[in-house]
Amino acid sequence: MREGSMSVKKQKLGEFLFDYLYEQGIENAFGIPGDFVLPTVRYLDNSKIKLYTMTHEPSVGFAADCYARSKGLGLAVVTYCVGGLNMLNSIACAYAEKSPVIVISGGPSANDRQKDPMIHHKVRTFDSQRRIYEEVTCANTVLLDTKKAAEEIVRVVQAVKKYSRPGYIEVPFDAVDTEIEIPDNIFQISEAPQSDKDILKACIEEITQIINAAKRPVIIADIELHRHKLTDLASELSKKHNIPIAATLMGKSVVREDNPLYLGVYSGAFSEAHCQEYIDNSDCVILLGAFLSDVLLGFSSQKLSRQKCITLNTEKAYVGLHTYEYLQLKDILKGLLNAKIERRKDFKNPKPVNNFTGLEKNSYDDKIDVESLFNILSTHIKKNDTIVCDTGDALIGAIGIKTATRSHFFADAYYLSMGFAAPAAIGAMVANPASKCFAIIGDGAFQMTGLELSTTAKYKLAPVVIVINNDGYGTQRHIIDGDFNNITMWNYTKTTELINYGKSVKVTTKGGLEEALKEARGYKELYFIEVVVPRDNCSIYLRQMGEAIGKLRNPDKR
């Protein structure tokens, strides 16, 4: 029908919801059904979006998060409160790390909410879950007013895309069958914000002057470049002006690691020595899309003082002691590409040549440790592989893994929630089914979410899962040691027997890992490798991190 010049069509709320999400690029969803969300799941099941049903809500969130990091939007579907609140930590991770996940929760009907009855799953009020999710989303809504349902769905989804943060949509179970009106004017998305031309010009001019006056400029590229599809611009900027470039631990693989200007991963005192020395002694550090977290700074901000930094992110530009607002990062990068920046003379990369090209036969029987684990693994990583790392040495030790392609390395390197990797690997495999996925997990983290590997059996996914067994919370032992860091020793290689899928091997030697990785490459089911390392063994980077955090947390070490 027509209302003036506005066209209006009608559709069931549930149909519109998933049709619209599919149009926005979501082809797969992750979830767990429950009674309040079952009517909504019925519409999802009949849509073009495929639902991957998982075993635990925290895993749903991590899987949707990793899918979003790869594809641009993720979708998590859960029931009211017992599902949504159980998933809160993983959505908090997505918010902290700017991952665009849309949460759809079922909810009580409008009639149920009258007179505040005792309905199962309710916490304090019927609005409790939405209010809690306000802290970890950029937009949220409860679709009680079905006249505005279509408008609200579009508003939340577009906010998620704009800010690259999670959004929350709660669907009362009786609303999903309602026929709603969908005015065509709700799809008139406002134009992307434009940079103020005068401010942009002044910002570019000041940055140009600083870079030209610097003796040793360097770029640090971080995860916002990937979130906002700006990685190519950053690499072009480095190449055109011959400025060396590094990545952060969170942004590892944002820069191609076969780039001759690539220095490595910078994380303060936990960096590779050549990378730390070059950046700490630079007189002009250009931070692109960076999260200036304690991990990035190596728990010390002494070397990256604001005076010598140019910090450009999606919200503001900090140039020395000046702050520029009303600018878009994309416009700044384009402006710097065309600016009159003097091209640097030939750059001699101080990055040492990795002499480890493969395991020698005479080393096959040597006991394996964390350093050799990552050295050996590096020789088995191919161009289009995906690496998903959990917190601890699974992540910190992975600094040395060399990846030739971008955007195939996933970790929660800022939020640092244990239990990320196993479910996140499922999201990564669904997003990129042609890519071989390697999930690296510590034994402590595996005990949190590792049994989600049951989902790989259900959907015939074939990851290589490497569990580093150092008998407990190894990271925390280097901060404050005690019996509280001990965990029950599982028979990890029984995992595949438990879920009746895949193959498990237990390795204690370098040769054992080498042979396991050779076999894992072509294996068509889950390939599970337990790597037993000494209890006190860790990478040098993790030891340094533990000692640094220990000085902050333990008064006896100060």
C-alpha cells in the first residue's frame, strides 16, 4: 500500500528479521534453542541462514565473535536470561575487541510482562537482561512495540556495522508471528560521516611535518584496520614512503609477514628483540587503529610517550600533544598517501633470518618444549591456513609463528578470556571452510570450553587442535604461584573417543609433533594433538610478561 510517497509492505516479524540479516551478509548463525527463543528459531530454520547448534552459550558467543572477525557480521541466538546471561562474557569480549556480533534473544510475551508475575528465567525485572547487555553493546532493543519492530531491527544492525560492536535484539516469543509493516524509508541509511575538510587538512599537514623531521619513523598496525577494512591502505602507506611497519599481538596478520618492511609483533618488553629495539628507539611512532592496552605496551608506557606518537584511530587523531576530532581514519590514511612525505632511503630490516627450516632427524627424540613447538608448527603453516589461539603461551608463544596472509590469525589478545579458542575455531571454520584451522589451547583453557569440540563431530569439521599440557595455569604461576594454579590432570587424548569423532595423539618429543602435524594436514576429521611440556616451561615472552604482571599484583615482588 501507499502512504503519501512512502511504500509499505507487510511480512511476519520473524521472516523479516532473518531476511534482513541475510541481506546484510549473514549466512550462518550460532545458537542454542530454549523455550523463549524456539518460535524465533523456527523462522531462522526456515530462512537462508544456517544455524549451528552448539553445547554451551559461552561457546556460542565466541564462535559468533570469530565468525564476525572473519566475515564482517556474526549472529548469536539464545534464550532468555539463562542463555543470554550465560553468554555475557563472550559478548563482553566481542565488545572490548570491537567485533560486530548481533545477539538475538527470545523473551517473555508482552502479556507475560503484565503485573510482574514469577515467570521462569526472569532475574529481577523483565528488563534485567537488556539492561545488563547495555554495558556490552552499542545498541539494543526489545521488540514489544511491533509497529516499530522493523525500524528497530534496522537501527540496531546498522549501529553494529557502523561501530563494529555487538548489538542486542530481544524478541518476545509471541511477537515473532506478528505481521508487521515495513516502510521502505527505514532502509535509507544515513551517509557515512564525513571528515571536516579544514581539520583534515591541518591534521595531514602536521603529521607530514613530523614524519619528514623524524630520523626513524615506524608504523604500528592494529586490529581496527582489519575491522574497518583499511589494511590495504596501511600497507600502501608503508610501501609508498618506505616506512617500516609492525603489528600488535592483537593485530597479528593485519600486515603480510612476508612484507620486506615488516618488523614483527610489537608488545613492549615482550616483543622480539629486534622489533622492540627499533620501535622503542624511534622518534616517530605512527599507531594505526591501535588499542593502547597494557599488553600492547608491555605493561609499561615509558617507551611510547605521547610526545613521539601519532595515534590514529576510528574515533580521534592524537598528533603529539594535539587532538583532532571530526575525522575519519580512512580519510587520514588516504591523505597521508598523497601527502608530500619524503620517501625514506633504503631500509635494512633488522629482523633476524629464521634459520629453523625444518626438524633434523637427529633431533626427533629430543624432548619438546614450548619454543620448539612453535618452531615446528611454523614450518607446517601454509598460505591460507587459519590460526586461533587461546590466552597464555598458546597466544604469547605464537608471536613467532609466521603467516603469509592477512586476517587468518584470531585471538582475544586484549580481553584475554580463557576458553576462547575451541569455540572460536568453530566460527572460523564455518566462515572459511576451505582453510585448514589450527587451534592452539592451553590445558587450563581447554578444560573450560574444550568439550565444545563435540560440535565439530556434529557438523563434520576438521580442525587441528593442539593442547599444550603444562599441568595447570602456567601463565599465573609466573605471576603468583600456589596450589590454586593446579588443575585436575585429564586424559586429553580420550576427547575424540568421548565425542566419537576424529583421532588423538599424545606427543612428548619434537619428532612426535613433526609426524603428527604431517598426518594432520590431510586428515578429514578432528585431529587432536596433546603436547606435553615440562611443568615450568614457557616461552621467554610469557615469562617476561608473568614477571611484569607479578610486580604489579604481588607486593613481595615490587
